[in-house]
Amino acid sequence: MRILIVQPTHFVKPFSKRLYKSKSRALVPLTLPYLAALVPEGHEIKLVDEQIEELDFDEECDCVLITSTILTSFRAYDIADRFRARGIPVVIGGPHCTFYGDEVLEHADAIVVGEGETQVPEVIGHLESGGLRKKVYKAAQLHDLKGLPFPRYDLLNPKVFSRFPTYSVQTTRGCPYRCEFCAERYHLGEKYRMRPVDEVIEEIKQTGSKQIFFADSTFAGNRARTMELMERLIPLKIRWSTLWNTFRCLDKEFMELAKRSGLLHINMGVESIKKDTLKTMNKKTTPADRLEEVVRILRRLGISFSFNLIFGWDTDTLEDFDATLEFLIKNKVHVAFFNVFSPHKGTKIYERYLKEGRLIDPHNMGRWPGIIAEIYPKNYTPQQLEENVLRLYREFYSWPSMLKRLPPPVTKAYIASWFMNLQERKLYRGNTHRANFDGI
């Protein structure tokens, strides 16, 4: 069969039909080549990353597989409708299908809910032998992550790659923590699963790249296993980035090994600098009273780092915007991402906000890029939430702030921090309204 696999782009702003496009991706997309790797041998596969490439709706194919997030869902529906109008079967998968399955089925012949390791081969087998036999394909159990296929990067269009591409490698799935706002465990299961270290190392070698991003929800959920993996990274002489929780930075042995193994940049879900906010979030992995120490450790080790922060929680006040900015600049935090709080469908907090009438537009939550207030905060207005988050971007990425916070760009890590600051500055500069802070 001729199989077309599509990763849709999204629209540039609310209720627009203009597509978001970029010339290349600094981070090589993992989803498309991995889906291709799940297709059994003997089929002709074409991959289309619509953010970079043009999608030909007259493409000759026997079926279309679409991977969708909430952000790309409206565009995914447009694509699906047009191919189905030609009589071509369309199957949609991706995280969007977990909680919006009924909606997705209005535009697809079938959906894949959850992981695709067993379900993609089943879908292809059914299509090959007469047609789809289910509306919903869902694995009976979670994969143990042993023996995962290596992504088919050879099928990607060369123009997807930037001049110095970074490859994504997944080493774990799920998260061992239980933050109040997070929907991770609803998508990936309650159990924190880890790939065999040998297989991770082999996949890194297969990429042929010295720049790796470990695309895990939390790379260091299991200390002993992460230490084992980092020891194995040392001979590879790679530069790598990932996400993990703030408290790991207080572990001297762990951090020194991370540095020796090639850690370039670490992104951390700090969420807030306030103890009471972190407590009500059940964010036990951010030690609010030791954040200054965390920053000192990272700066001493010469590691590039970034904080993720959330605003709009019920314990937040207007004064917290300035207090957070002051903390970040005073402590010379390299990079920060300022987010508006938005409950994820499927979580208990979403149901509570829905019941209380605090969701501004439940149907369209997460459908558009940018700084968009989707709730009624407790202590200020939605407009004040948007305006202040945008102000934080403008002031944090101003030249005076950058020159005060950032070390001279004399190492690869410090160059990475400067690059990220300059990119974020481009995204917000001149914006006094809702802005698109989608991926660089």
C-alpha cells in the first residue's frame, strides 16, 4: 500500500485560516519517522511535516495517517475531510484522541488512542486485508519499551533539517510524580517506564549526531537508572539537553556526572517561586526555599538552564508578576518561559473549573497558539493575566535584563543560553497583544 503520514501545522492565531510555517526545524521531528518505523515492511511510505512542507491533496495514496495534538486539531480535521472526500480512508492518532475521541471520529474513519506500537501494525493489516474493522484502536496494555524500532529519519524531507540539527531520543515514558495540573499520566499511564540503556545508546549512535535532546517528560525520574545512562553517554562525546525536576540539581554526584556526560541545557518545571502555590499544585519536586541554591549550582557547573513558570493559579496575586521577575533577574536565571495556567481536559482540576464556570471557552482550549487566558483567575482578570505575562516576556528579554543575567557567550552552553534569549526576544518584540510563542 501507499501510506501517507502527515503531521499537520496549526493556524497562526485564533480563528485564522493562515497556516503557521517555518523554513526548517532546529529539533528534528521524532513523531513522523517513528510512526513510519511502526509500519510493517513492504509498504511505500511518504512523510509530510506540514510546518515545513506543502501538503499535496491530490497525492496518490491508499490511506492517510494523521498525528494530532489539540493545537493542530482543527487543521488535522481539514486535512482528513479533504482526503475522505476522495474516498481515501483516514486514521487519526496522537494525544488529542485521548479525550476528544468522539469529536475526532466526526472527521476520521478510525482513531488510535494511546500508544501505537501494536495498533499501527493492526490498522495497516486491516486496511491491507479489506478495510478497517474498528472505529477505535487502543492497545490492551502499555508497552514495556523494550525492542522499540529506530525512527525512519531516511524518509524525512531533507529541508526539514536545519544546518546543525538536534535529534530527539525518548528514554522513558510517563512520570512518577503527581502534580495537580498535569495530564501526563492520563495520556501515558500511571507507571514510569524506562527503555533498556543499551537500546537508547544504540539509537543515539544511529542518528549519527552529536546534538541530542532527550524527549522525556522527566528524564531523571529514576536516579540509579539515569546515572547508569549518563555513564554510558561519556564515551559518545555528545552534547545533550532534556527536562527534569529542580530538586535533582541539589544532588552533587548526579549533577557532576551529568556535566561530564555532556549536559548542555536543562529545562525545569519550576512552575512558581511561591511555597503556597507549589503546595496546592502538589509540586513536591520544586524546593521553593532552595531555588537560589539551584541556580548557583547550575551557574557553577556552567550549564545552560531554563525555568518553566505558570501564572493564574488561585494563590497568585498581581504582585507575584513583579516578584517573579525580580527573582529571575536578581538570580541571573538564563532562560524563562512564562505560561498562563490552563487546565487539561481529563484532569480533576479541569472538571472543577468547568463546574465552577471558570473556563472561558471550553471547546477551544488549547486550540490556538500564543498567550491566551483560558480561565477566570481568582485574584485578577483574564486580561490582566495576558497583559502581565506578555510584559514579563518583554522585560525579561530586554537588553538590560539579558546583559545583567547572561554570562559571556564563550562556551557552547552559554552560547545556547544567548541563542534562546535572542529567539524569545524575536517572538515577543513589539507585541502588546496576544502573541505566538510557538516552537522556534
